[in-house]
Amino acid sequence: MAKTILEVENLKKYYIQPGGIFTPFKGAKRIIPAVDDVSFYIKENETMGLVGETGCGKTTIGRTLLKLTPVTAGRIIFDEKDITQLTPHEFLPFRRQVQMIFQDLDAALNPKMRIRSILKEALTVHHRLSDAEINREIGELLEKVNLKKSKLSNFPGELSGGEKRRVGIARALAVGARFLVADEPTSALDVSIQAQVVNLLKDLQKNLGLSYLFISHDLRIVELISHKVAVMYLGQIVEMGMAGRIAHEPRHPYTSILWSSLVEKKSRETTKVSTDSKKGTWGVFDFERPHTGCRFAPRCPVYEAKGKPSICNEPSKAPQLQDIGDAHKVRCHFPL
Amino acid sequence: MIKGPVLTIENLRTYFYSKSKQAFIRSVDGVNLEIDKGKTLGIVGESGSGKSITAMSVMGLISAPPGVIIGKIRLSTESIQKNLLQGLKDYVRINMSTGRIMEIYKDNVGWQKNIDRIMYKIRGREISMIFQNPKISMNPFITIGSQITESIMLNTTIKNRSKAKERALYWLEQVKIDSPRLRYNNNPHGLSGGMCQRAMIAMALSSEPSLLIADEPTTGLDATIQSKIVNLLAELKSTVGVTTMLISHDINVIRELSDQVAVMYGGTVLEHGPAKDVLSAGYEYKHPYTAALLASIPNEQHIREKGYLQAIKGDVLDTINIPGGCRFHDRCEMITNKIKERCENHEPDLKDISANHKVRCWLYYDS
Amino acid sequence: MKRYSQYSVEVSDFSDVPFWKKASFMDLVYVSYGIFIVILVIGSYIVGAFDLLPYDPHEINLELLMAPPQSSGHFLGTDFMGRDILSRLIIGIQAYFLPGLLAIAIAIILGTCFGVLAGYWGSGFDTIITYINNLLNSFPRLVLILLMVAAFKPDIYYIMVIVGITNVPVVASLIKGKIQFLKQKYFIEAATALGLKNRVIIFKHILWHNCRSILIIQATLGMAEAILMETSLSYLGFGVQEPTPSWGNMVQAGANYLMQGKFWPSTAPALAILFTIMGFHLLGDGLNNMLERRRNK
Ligand SMILES: Nc1ncnc2c1ncn2[C@@H]1O[C@H](COP(=O)(O)OP(=O)(O)OP(=O)(O)O)[C@@H](O)[C@H]1O
Ligand SMILES: Nc1ncnc2c1ncn2[C@@H]1O[C@H](COP(=O)(O)OP(=O)(O)OP(=O)(O)O)[C@@H](O)[C@H]1O
Ligand code: SF4
Ligand SMILES: [Mg+2]
Ligand SMILES: [Mg+2]
């Protein structure tokens, strides 16, 4: 039985945004529940995929795991230690264990540093290395992510989207972490390099026993690389289970819509619920005023089909994440 | 009515000069492309193969001081027929000795002025671009509605503000932003990524351009919104008939939307033809790179077995030291003994295989 | 394998080419000129220390009052007390240099500290610094200096401390603004995630890589400003006090004789001020362009 490396319990992260200039008088602050009561665990050697709509809080979860932003409530237990309670200094040893591949490739690299210094820095944070060793390690890293040596003396602004992405991956690998939050590591890459990155992540997992939290919009890759998948909607996990089951036997209406809207599938697949993408009903959700009760109700085809049952609107009866067997959890009153 | 392609790119070369390496970075190195009216050209290719730089060259956005553009970009629409690179050569002087570039002189101010003169009334009006990162490309301090209205008043015949506003709302509705009247007054940062992307598309379309360049319009969006944007672009193609240059890594999106596909590698086009031929694995005359690229897409079997994906072996191309001969020959798996010598020493041309299918490979020279 | 050699040069080592090799010609000229001025300043100290001056700058020669340049062995002539202008000119810079450095050091060090506190650690410090800034801005600087002079004595060091302190908010707000801008990008967060200590992030990522041009410009401007400040104070009689020579009091003393057509006692130090200030400005500009890789048009 593999050890649990990371356990997240009832994690909450609310962003508080000052409203307009009159807020002090009104006393009203806009609260964005970016992550609202999320629990999951990841074992050693395991990959958990995290998918969901843009802006549903995936990156925010990743950032809290690295203690890059304070949590509002909840516990994050890494290696049997609650890291939310640690001071930054006490957390320092954990920085070696947990790393992140950042989503925003333009912003995560210091624009004034050459690629060589960026990689060198990552290599030397936790280890003392001689120049020769650094050169060798950089060479190895470049080989792993398939980046040309001649790009080492460039500044990030001079690289193409995919090249920046690979620098980001190389930097995260340089530290030698055991747990990697990979925030869309394959976006902006061509399919061949995408394949290389996926293979690399798989290899590292096999050889070094890494665990990943794999955030991505590419559902095929998520299904391929993850052991289990969590689907998020509006700051909450709405469905969680084994990758294959989430993809092929989804129980939550949102999951079903998500997978059926894969561009390649669209033409042939018939799903249990119709997405009705032609109609303009698929509005953007409003974080400030989430629907009471089930948050997905305003868009939910099942809710429509069942004639808008009141249970979906009742705040006190908001659906809970319930186990429906085989480590499969759904947050819905009427699972498919 | 004009005949012929809306945009013709002939032998476009965009080089950056790296002083520290004393060498040219040949980001775009001899690209030939054509886009017919009302059609969509999809561009796929290796990351770093110069897709974005090609698009930027068309938009006249290469201004980084040591950048050099040579070649022809001809835009021929109803109102304008022009070579967009007219006269740019006059602003660059290159000193060579013994085959090496020793120095580049560039009159930056003149270059920029010339570009601005050429692109005046073209950028935004005839060609508009959907950038990959909408939040960066929109002004964060102005509401999306007024940005679109401004663009309409600047670029179309509608000069009346209230009419322009009506038109802006129409476009917001067209891109399926719900309650457009409400969203009209939103700042870009008040929108989620997908919304902002759509607002950006609305803005690009609102000037009713002859040519739309979309650089990875769907990256970073989740599957539902991706399919929405794909639907939108497809719908626009059938109703409005915009000519589009679509750059994407998502082969499925390209397959769904394009009529023609160009496959780029190392700054040049390796294959150019109808989408259904180029992107179908079974097609007979296929460039080895395209074949390898298609093989890297995860298929049902990979997913089911959670196996390794098939990646193209070998290193990505170095844009400074581009190999002589065929650019792809270091990594090519279809190379045969018969053509080995040619592959290593001579670069093949983009050869017509059938009516409108061109391939740059020695394999298809003998037949 | 054949490579297209006409464009590329085989690159053996990708390590960074030192930045001065990539600088544009004009920047090199600017910086060389600036460095030349700095060398002259240092030269002044050497000349002073080894007694290599043509004359003793303090020696009064009542027989040779206002001797014109090139006469009786005085290259630039003598002033109204018969002192050798060249020697006084050479020594004159010493009145500024160390005090000027002090002003710069105060402005840069304190300004950076406050800027980092406000920008990196947040709003509490931010408010305090804004208040201090407003406080200092509400006093005209000259008034503050005159107050200081009145309270203590007209010493150039006191004055420069004030000049330095009044520059602190300027530097602080520049640094603060820059850091707040940088924090919106995620690379500071990425550096934290790597496990870098705050110290390293602040000094390396923020100050060295992204703020050094601001600091260099501020430092060289500060030096130029110190010289100008002393000159204007000399005009009011509060600058460096006779008999210690400074360019400011030389100009001031010489100006009285301009009406009589005796231009040299004031022209020489005025030109010296001009060229020195220009030197510091160009030094800052050129260094900035080099470090920022901005090419000259
Ligand atoms: N620093 C912040 N201050 C205020 N709100 C924030 C901040 N960061 C994120 N948010 C909000 O929190 C929500 C979740 O953001 P997050 O970046 O986690 O989304 P995501 O799931 O990663 O989306 P994407 O797929 O587009 O990357 C968004 O609505 C966003 O507007
Ligand atoms: N300003 C620049 N200076 C030097 N080299 C540059 C500059 N801009 C781009 N390049 C180089 O030009 C090449 C092509 O870049 P481009 O952005 O067109 O790639 P791309 O095909 O769009 O790739 P991706 O799919 O990863 O975005 C890259 O190798 C990049 O490093
Ligand atoms: S020309 Fe030769 S090396 Fe190039 S792709 Fe064709 S077969 Fe391969
Ligand atoms: Mg994200
Ligand atoms: Mg690109």
C-alpha cells in the first residue's frame, strides 16, 4: 500500500477584493470563494488530474499547496505535517519536495535573466554545485525537455511560447522535488513535444516515484496520465474518481458536458445530456453571487429536464460530495 | 470582385540578429503561403517553427531592432492591393565579408515609419489579429464595449457613436456573450479567460477585416468554451465568410475549421494542401514530419492503456544552425538509401503532388 | 554535416558576452566620458595628496591679483586674492565628491530600504512612507537646508545629508512602484516556490535584475544634483565657506568681477561644473542603456 503524500482537508481560499472607491462607506467587500471546501488526497507515485472551467480555482489550489498564498481555512498535510501552520522559515525544507510548473509562461520567468541563469539558480538553491556540475546538469535538463543549447543565452522574451513552457518545466525539474504541481504543462506545445513532456513525466514517476497534481484543459492527456481525476466547478469538486470512469461513465452533468464537448468527439458522440451549445444559455458564472443550493443548477440540463426541482435551489440542501462506490464521488442530487 | 488569393506570402524570411552569438536566428526562413478568399488556412507545426513570427510579420509587428524581413507579402482585397513589405529593404544594410555577416545596419526610425505608412489603414481594418493572450492585448482600463466601439468607428464606415455602439452589441451577441448590454461595461479583468477571448474575437471581427489572423485562439480554455469558440469561428466562416489564418497546436481544431493546412517546421513550410488530405494519417503523399506529428497525437489506445506517447525522436531544430539539405533529415524515419545522399545535401523544393497539394520532400520527386 | 555558413558562425561557448562588447558606440562614448570625469576627480585627490599642484591653492599673492590666464606662470590666471585658479579648480571638486557620495548613499540606501519595505511587504509600510513623502514634499528643499544651516553651521556635509534625505522618498517611490509592478507578474512567486530566501529574491531578482538602472540613474543624477545644489547655495553664501575652494564659491566670487570684463575667475569653474554635470548625466544614461540593452537610434 502506497503512502499518502498529500492530503487536503476542507481547503478554503477566499479572495477578498476591495470594491469601488466607496466601499469603505458601504462596508461591503467582494468575496470570491475561489476554492470552497475542497478535500482530496494523493498517494506516492500517483497522478491526480484536475479539470474544470476557466477560473474555477484550479491554479489557486496549486498555489495554496505551495504556500504561495495563505489559506482561509482547512488543512494541507504533506508528509504527515500540516503545512498551513508552518512559518515560511519552517516551510523551507518542503520547498525542495514540492515544485510547480507555472501556467502563465510570460510571467513566471524573470524577464531580465537569461535562460542559463534561470536554470542555474534553480539548480543551486538547495545544492552546492561546482561550475562543471552545473553545466552538466543544465545539459541534462535541456536534453530532458528537448530544448536547444543555443537558447541558453536568450532572454525569456525572445523565446516562442513552447520554448518558454519547456524552460518552466526544466526549472521545476531542476530542484528534484517529489511532488509536482503541473499547471497546464502541455498547453502551447506542439503534439510531439507534448508527447515528450507526457512521456517525461511518466518516466520520472516510474523511476523516481514522483506524484503529480496535473491541471489541464486537455482532457485526453488528463485521462491518459492520471490515475484519478477531480472535476471542479465554481470552487468545488463536483466529481472525483478513477480516470477511466470519469471520462467514460460520468455521473455529474457537468462532467458529462465537459467530456462531450471535446472537439474531435463532437460530430459523432451522442451523450446522455445534450450540450445545446448553439443556444446562448451557457453564460459565465458569477463568483460573487453563486447560485444557492447546487451551484451548477442554472446551467444544468438535468435540472431543466426535471422541471427545476426545488431541492436544487435550497441553500440548506446543497448537494454534498457523496460516495457512490468504487472510490467515485459525486456532488449531485440526481447523478446520471 | 478580385480574383486570386487574399494573402500571398512569397519567400518570407524574418531573421533576428543575435549580437551575443554573432549569428542570425532564422525564425522564418522562406515561407510560401496563400489564402483564398473566404477560406481558412490552418497552420500547424513544431513549437518555435516561426508560426507566430510569420503572423507578426504580416501584421507588421516585427520591430525588435535587429529584426530583418525579406520577401513578399501581398495583400489583395477589394480596396487594397499592396506588397506589405514594400521598400523595407532600403532601411537595412548588411555588411558581409567572407560569407559571414559582419554587421547589420538598420535605420530603425525609418523602418518603423515605413511600416506604419504601409500598414496605415491595413492593421485593424483589413487585417486583424486575435492574440494568444487577450488580457495582455486589451487595454485593462477601458471597458470592452467602448474598446469595440472605438475600433468600429475607426475602421468601418460607421462614424456615428450610437450606431457604432449598436454594432458593437451586435458583435458581442455574435460571439455568444450572454447579456451583452451588461458585459458592454465590463473591464477586461472583470471577465474570465474565455469571455475575454471572445471579446477579443468580437473586437477583431468588428472592424470587418478582409483577413483574420487567429494565433492559438483556444489555448488555455476549457473544453466547453473551446468548442464554443470553434463553433463560432465555423459559423462566422459560413455566414460572414471571413478569410482566416488559424494557428493552433490542436490538430482537432485545425481539422474542424480549415480548408487548407500548412505544416511548418524550422521556419519553412513542409506541406501545404487540403486539410482532409494533410491531416489524415492514411494519405499517400505525406511529408514524413506531418506523419510523425500525427502519430504523436494521443489516440484511444494510448489512453486506454495509459501507455507512452509516440514522440518524434531527436532534437528540435536549432534556428541558428539549420542543417543543410532537408531540414528534417536528422530526424526523418522515412529516409531511404536511394535518396539519402540528396536528403543530406540538398534542400528539396515545395513540389506539387496534386492540384493543390505541395510537399517538400525528396521522397516524392521520382514518381 | 554541411551547415549554411554564410549566416552563421559556429558558436563554441554560449556563456554571456560581457555587456560592454554589445554596447552601441554612442553609449561607449558616453560612459567613457563619464569615467574620464570620475578619473579626473580621483586624480584631483591624488594630486592633492602628493602635493603635485602647481601652486598652493590657499596661498594669497597680493601682487598678482586677477592675473589673466597664461600670464606670470598661472595657466588659468589668478583670482581676486591672487590665488592660482587652476590649483583651486583641481582641489575644488573635493568639496563635492565625498559629500556628494554621502548624499547618494543616504538616498539610495534608505530609499531602497523603504521602497522594498513598502513594495514587497505591503500596505502598512506603504502608508507610512507616503506620509513621510508628503511631509518632506511640503517643505521646499531649500527652506529645509536653510533651516539646517541656521540651526547648525553652513557645512557642506550637513547640507548633503539634507539633500540625501530629501531624495529618499523619490527613490523609495520609484522602487516601490517597480516592485508593485513586478509582483503582478508571477516570477517573484515562482522564485519563492523554488525555495529562494526573501533576501535573495529582493537583492537578486528585484534590485539587481530589475531596479539597477533606476538606482544607477538616481545615483549619477544625485551627484550632479549635489554639485548644482552647492553652487546655488554658494550664491546665497551658504555653500562651502571660504577659504576652502569649491566651484560654487569660485563662480560666486568671480562673478563680481564679470562687469569689469574679467571673466576668467568665474568662467573656469562654471565650465568645470558644466562638464562634470554632463559627465555624470551621460555616465548614468550610457550605463543604463548598456545594462538595459537599449540601443541608440
Ligand atoms: N489574486 C487574486 N485576487 C483576486 N481574485 C483572484 C486572484 N487570483 C485568482 N482570483 C480569482 O479566483 C478564481 C479562480 O482563479 P484560478 O486562477 O484558480 O482559476 P483556474 O481554474 O486556474 O482557471 P484557468 O483554467 O483559466 O487557469 C478566478 O475567478 C479569479 O478571478
Ligand atoms: N525577438 C526575438 N529574438 C530572437 N529570437 C526570437 C525572437 N522572437 C522569436 N524568436 C525565435 O524565433 C523562433 C520562432 O518563434 P515563434 O514565436 O514564431 O514560434 P511558434 O512557431 O509560434 O512557436 P509556439 O508554437 O511555441 O508559439 C523561436 O525559436 C524563437 O526563439
Ligand atoms: S527530404 Fe528526405 S529527409 Fe527530408 S523529409 Fe523527405 S525523406 Fe525525410
Ligand atoms: Mg489556472
Ligand atoms: Mg507562437
